[in-house]
Amino acid sequence: MNDEIEVYVRFSETDMLGHVNNTSYFLYFEEARTKFFKKIHPNRDSSFGFILASIKCDFLKQAYGDETLKVITTISKIGDKSFHMQHMLVNKQHEKIAQATAVIVCFNYEKQQSVAIPVQLRENLEAWLTTTVK
């Protein structure tokens, strides 16, 4: 199962040539992640949350200002304390612009340590588990 959001490329997210700046892609992925987190764990308390441990992005094609892009998100791996999210950024023609893998760690902020993925959260994540982003 995939989750999708649209992002509008603002002028401030581009370089002198009108291309989307490489740092802007990470903002799009962050927006997709935070919206996804609300779906998979809507009733979280302030002591428990998620930490981005790693993110890797492959830039495949140029994107430009004034475009509306789509971020497609899914879960590709679930471990004991962490899970992997896949993000695919596509344009209106469904051309792949960029793809990213993010490693998310479940974290107890009061104890300042990683914790096991809670049972209900694991079940929610498993509903989104897939091997490829379509």
C-alpha cells in the first residue's frame, strides 16, 4: 500500500536556473513522513516519537519551479526498533524525479533511548509494507 501527497515547488526552492535545489527534496520527504506518521500512529504521547537516523536520496531527473510533484511513500522493512520508509518523487507525467530511503527509529524521549516498536504501531506499519514503491 502507498501513501501519496502533492507538493508545489515554490520559487524559493529553486536555484538560479529554475531547477529544484537538492536540499528541497528533503523538505518534500519530511512533509510526506510527518503526514504518514499521523496516519500510522495518531495517538502518540510526548514521551514517544520517531527519530530520523538516516536518509539517502538518489536524484534521477530534474524538477522545476511552479511544478506540482507527488511523493509516494511506503514501508520497505520493519526491524525491532526501526523501520525503513521509501519515498518516490514523481512529476505530473509520472516520471521519477528522485527516490529516497529513510531509516526511522522509535525513541523514548524521557529515557533518551531507542525502544522496541509497539505492537499496535508494528501492525499499522505491516499494512504499508511492500518491496517496491509504485
